[in-house]
Amino acid sequence: MSTIRMLKTFLAVSELGSFAAAAERVALTPAAVGAKMKAMEDLFKRPLFNRAGRAVTFTPAGLALVARARRLVDDYEDMLAGPPSGEEIAGTVTIGAIVSAMGALATSVVDLKAPYPSLDIRIENGRQADLYGRVIDGDLDAAILVETVRPDGRAAIWTHLYEEPLMLIAGASVAAPGMDALDILRRQPFIRLDRGMTTGAWIDQFLRRSGVRPNDLVEMNSLPAIVELVRQQAGVAIAPVLHHFGWHRDVGLCLLPLPGKPMARRVGLLESTRHLAVTGVIRDHFARKHCA
């Protein structure tokens, strides 16, 4: 198929950094590679490359297409190999997750055991930076993470799953819908998320922009533990509303929006490109079950 060959050529350019080197891999002339890439730019109606001598670098639009092109090519090759079945999806994969996503990931793994009895899925939890590095290095097959920096599509690909809005979380006896979140922050003890974490740093930046100097009670790295202290009326917190925890239904809590532009952290699956056929099964099931 001409489109698949175009995408394979595009990926070869992304990996090798020049039309000439890509031409050797895909068995075309450098001029033919250049023509295909120009046709691809015409198709997407935007420049994909910065051309400077023999070296080729990507524009932001080009970089954004790398991971998607790789997934399309991988899916096409998987399709040619035959439709996956319980017997064909087999082996051992290791999936990591930040603590807040562990429960949802575990239920997805349990669900997959029946249709894929030969698939052994091992789960590990860890800190964001550690999990990201392990996927890039190939030590983990995939991990559920908060989006920070997207990979370039060579060692790993990123799929957005859901968002978790940052809100003020207070006890129901302290706050009520419609109250001023900043006023409550100024009056109540503040339970702070660890500023060494990406989300904790975002919260600290919001407080500085808002001119609020909260009365810090304690700084912690566990969101469930923070919310449990809020539930016990120890103080208030700013935290992402975890997707699978049902805090918005908890009668002991009051969730208030923060002033200004809504803030949310994006959670997704980072997958090593080594086992996309298998991790794709996990990704698709997780999305259907937990992200509808």
C-alpha cells in the first residue's frame, strides 16, 4: 500500500536523520524519498521538516506525527500477521503505574486473564520519573503516568487516557458549593502535595500566582493519604481529583473549582515499542473499561 510505504519512509527519516540514509533502508533513491516526504507535507497541508543541507530535522507538526505513524505501521504489520486471539497474545509483560492508577490497572489485568490465558501481566508501582525512565530504557513494557514530556516515538509512544482536574478539596463541614476557594485556603490549615512531584510543583506555582501563602500543616507524597486527612477535618488540600476514587460522591468531602483557567493533569499510557501488539490489548481494554 502506497500510504503505508510513505509512513515507513517517514519513520526511516525520523530514525536516521536524512533522506539519503532513509533511502538506503527503504530501497528508494534519495530523490524519491524527498518526493514522498513532499507529498506527505502536501497531504497534511503543513511543513513537517526543517531542511538544512543534508541534515533533516522535524518541525513540531512533524514530531507530533511520528508516534501516530509508528502505531499505524505497527497495527498494519500486526494485521498482516493475523488477527490476535487468546492463544496468540501470550508471554510476559510488565506494566508500571503511579499509585493512583494501580487499582484500575489491576482490575483490567484480572479481566484480561479469561480471554488471554497465556498472557502473564506483572504490575509494579513507582514514582513518575522512575517509571518513565524504565519504559524508555526497555525495563518496563508500559506504564500509566502523568503526561510531562512526550517521547519522540522511537523507544516509546504515548496515549492519552483521561484527565484529572485540580480542585480544592475540603471537609464537608468546612466548605460548601459556591464558596471562595482562595478564602478557604487562607483560613484553613493546608495539607500540601510534595513539591518534588510534578503535580505538587504545579500546585505551588498556582499558589504563588494567586498570592496565597497557606498555613502549611504537612507535606506528603500520597494523594489518598492527603484526602484522608482532609476527610478527618485536619485541613484542606489542592489535589487532582483521582479518576477512579469517587471523591466527588463522598458526602464527607466538598470539591471546589480553583479560580482562573481550569487546571488538570493528563494521565496516559507510555508503551515501549518492543511489545505494542500485547500492550495495545491492555491499553484498549483499560480505555474501554475506565475511560468511557
